[in-house]
Amino acid sequence: MAENMLVKKLSEVMKSVKYIQKKGFNNFHKYSFVTESDVVEKIREELARRNVMLIPSVKKRDIREHTNQKGNIEYITTLEVEFTFIDGDSGETISFTSVGEGQDPGDKGPYKAMTGAQKYALMKTFMLPTGDDPESDENVDKSNGDPQEVPVASEKQLRYLKRLLDEEKNRTQKTPMEIVNDLKERFKFDDLRTINTKQASDVIEYLKGGKAS
């Protein structure tokens, strides 16, 4: 039946594309990953054979500042993207939403976010296995469980943090001790002199948002 044609075609694509090899490699963190171009190349060919188009449409965009481990400002872009499969033969459509996030010091955040949204939308739609499981990320769990695995905050971060603390003191009329004690409890650190880069970044974002009052 015509109304089932698009689902049938997408099922055929799922049968044809069973696995995508990890050809990308992150030199800094030393891990392999599936690239967006590898995903698109495989699936695009199968969709084109069946006269099926995939159209993206950005529904929501959010951009926020982030202080990285070196104390530099970067921008994190989050996109909510609606993807629509369109069958060129039956005219049937199927739409779904995916979210992507991109971090960049310049203007490339939205492009990275769109790339990520499309990559994972296709991978999850066609249930492509890569051998990755986010719930078994031992490196992240280890870093979160042992603060010593994360580098100590940079001097630039600490200077910026001190400036924000002074501004918070003037704005709220709280004592430095009161502000720091509140932050210690919230972000689970013992001393500002030994705070790590991740904790410092979180505290900076918190103080910049004026949430400590």
C-alpha cells in the first residue's frame, strides 16, 4: 500500500547499512569515532536509490558562553533540529527531532551542532551499531570520581574567579567566607587553591549568571 511505502524503503535502508567503521581519530583524547561524512555517505546512497530525501529544519537555537580549562571564552551552541524523510514516489513524509551541540571559540559552533544532530539522527534512526555505549564511559566516570584526574585550575582561571568573587561580594553584601562556603558545598571542592579546572569552570559560569545571591 502507498501509505506504507516510505516505511518499507527506510526498512530496506536499515537492512543495507548494517555497520559503519570508525575511521575518525581524536589525537588529543586518543579515541576512534565514526565521522559524520562516513554516516552520510553510506545512508545517502541508499536513500537516493529509493528516491527518498532528508530535509533538516532548525526549530530552536541556544548559544551560551563557556570558560574552558585554559580560562578562554568559547561558545556552546545547542540546536534542536527537525528532520523529515520525504518519499519522492508516494509523497509520504516522516518527521522526527534530534539535538546537536557544538563548542567553538569563533562562529563554527552552529555548524558543529548541525553536523552532530544529523550524524546521531541517522545513526539512531537506522540503529547503526558502533560499539560505543555512553553509560559505560569509564574515562568520564573515573575523572568524575577522582578529582586528581582533572588538572588544577590555571592561574588565569583563578584570577578571573577572584574578580567574580569580588563582584559578587559587592553585589550581595555577603562576606567572602559566606560566598566561598556556599560554593564549596554546591560544587564539592575543599579549597580554592586546589580547585580543578572543571570545578573552576562550573563556579565561573555560576557566578556569571548571578545565581550565588
